[in-house]
Amino acid sequence: MEIDLSPKLAKAVYGGDGGTYYAWSPEELPMLREGNIGAAKLALVKNGFALPRYSDSAKVAYVLQGHGVAGVVLPEKEEKVLSIKKGDALALPFGVVTWWYNKEDTELVVLFLGDTSKAHKSGSFTDFFLTGSNSIFNGFSTEFVSRAWDLEENVVKTLVGKQTGKGIVKLDASVKLPEPNKEHRNGMALNCEEAPLDVDIKKGGRVVVLNTKNLPLVGEVGLGADLVRLDGSAMCSPGFSCDSAFQVTYIVRGSGRVQVVGVDGKRVLETTLKAGNLFIVPRFFVVSKIAEPEGMEWFSIITTPNPIFTHLAGSIGTWKALSPEVIQASFNVGSDIEQQFRSKRANEAIFFPPPN
């Protein structure tokens, strides 16, 4: 059965004066269910507050826009309060309680990509809220809440009923939340726009890889991630994940063309990618992208914490490693064609600048 690989935009799920929560649906993007992957976005306006919640899925969060504050409570640990900004990536293992707040004029937008293999619904995140009209408090009787927290029943009724918002609320400007602690960022967040580059090719592109070395918590999440910035009209070498991982890609900025080739050399996707698109490359399928003149930037997760890619073209491409005789026999060509094939891109790896 063929699966639709077409890129999709997120749709609003809930929200209010404080902001909106968006998600990609496995009904519209079947590869989410196929790969056990969830994808969502949180957008908060000034004074927007995403109420404390935990999820049924481990995730990587990536700040697409703005500055804000995130509260993170790991199981049986104290709360960490982090200042977050565009380019920040956070690994959020199972059982983590989080809250998010925007005190700036610019909208705060956070992308969530994660593993739903243990979730209630394959391909979708389910959040459990600690407060609000749909919180766990509303499910328990007054007696149980009273006993659990040793409170009078009238206090319980106020505690449970006072917050009428659902998921996201807008706080009064006078409300003061905890100030971020710089030390809390250590081991919790990495800014991909400021981190050392893993790949840097002039007029080609740049890559920062998120793994267990620079953000150890990704090991608990079970995912790897990277931020790729492809220069105008440059090309990303055809390649595939050689450790049976799915690659989930969100286009952060710009646009470009993509082709994906699957079983029996069949081109299964050829389309133009635009900012806000999400698409998923199946296991072992080969993908390549060419940026439009304005360039293209994307953030990806890979469903393994330390991904390994095989590139087919360029100086580190697989064909460069094969002997001339094997190439000639494989393509049924002479040595002159083989030498041209091998000599091109001899000094370029992964990214190729536009032709002169």
C-alpha cells in the first residue's frame, strides 16, 4: 500500500486569548502513524501561559520564534526554570512536567517532535494537564483531592474551580512567575544557532547535530536532531539513514525542492517545501533537496539518539569508496565515464554550491 508523503501544515487544536496549540494529524499525514511520530506547535502571545502538563510521549522541543520562559520538572527532581529563545532545543523525556510563558511582545512559537510508540494514540501526543478545566483535579472527587492534599473541602472547590481556562491562558501583566536561572540551562537546553558547527561548507550549508554528547538528555528521549541551513540554490546530497531510522523534517525558513526515491528506484515524492511544512522520509529511502535562491532552513528529528547517514554523492559519498572496476561494471560504462563520475565533487561533502 502506498503512503502519502506530501508535506503538510499544522492545524489549530485548542487555544484562546493566550495563544494556540497546533498539531499534525496522522489522518492527514499517515507517516506519523507509520513511524510512531508526533508533531505539534505551541504559539503564545504576550503574557500567554501554557498550563503545567505532562505528555504520553518523549519529545524534542525547538524554539522557532521569540523569547520566553520554560519550567521543567524531571521525575522526582526540583523545578528548573529556563530562559528560552529562538534556536533553543530541549529534550523532554517521559514523565517530565512542563509549563511555558511568554512575557515579550513577539509571539513565542515552540515546535514539538517526538516518539509516540508508547502513546495512547500512535502518531499523536496526548497531554495530561495538572490544572485548568480539563485537568486531572476535575476527574477526582472533592473527597479524594481533600484527602490527598490535606485540605478543607471549601479550599478544594476553590482550587479546582478557579482556573476555568483550558491548556492555555493569558495572565494579567501584574502576575510574576519565577525568574529563569542561568545554571538551569546546563544539560537541559542547547542553542542550535550558536552551537559549534558539525558541517560548514562555503556557499553550501551548515549543520548542527543534537546528540548525546552536546545534550545528554536526548539519550533518554531516544531521538537525535539537527538544524540544517542550506544556502541559496545549494543542494543537499542524496542520502539515507542507514540505521533504520525515520527522518522527520520541519521547514523553519525559506523554500526549496525535494525528491525522495524508494523501493525499486521509484520516485515517491517530488514537491516544493515551504516554511511551516512537515514531512517524513521512510526508513532507507533516499532524499535530496535543492534550496530556492533565498535559501532553506530545517529542523529534523531522527528516531535514534545518535543517527548515522550514508551520502551517495560528494567527497564522502559511497561511490567514492568503491573501486573503479566495480563502478564500471555496475554502470556498464568505460573508464572515461567512470573517471568523470568519480572526479566530480571531489572536494565537496554533503552540500553542493549552485553551479556557476
